[in-house]
Amino acid sequence: MPRRHSYSMRFRCPKCHRAGSAKWEEHERIALPHGGHSAILKSVSEGFRAGPQDEITCAACAARVVFGHG
């Protein structure tokens, strides 16, 4: 069985600037067009909520955390 890779990412709420982190795990069953694999959100730090489709929101101000160029 292939080993799943996991990684963490730090971020800040764009509205209230609360710091947080998220843990992601590679999912080998979901292949991407460029040959990599999709990642699934496994957990978020206290003060944030994980929602549908791996959306992260701040529990303090309800702002949505966006990664990349959204």
C-alpha cells in the first residue's frame, strides 16, 4: 500500500489576522490532470472551522480563508 503524504500549512485570517494552520493529506485515488494527487483537508487549528469542499472559515469573524490567487 502506498504511503500517503501529509503536510501542514500556516495562514492568517484576512479580516481579523488570527493565525492558524491546516493539515492536509494526499489522496491517491483522486488523480489530477498534471499527474499529481489531490489533497484532503484533515484538520484545522482551534479558532477555525473546516467546511464543505475544504473551505476554512475563521470562527471569530466568519471570514473565509483563501489560498493562492483564488
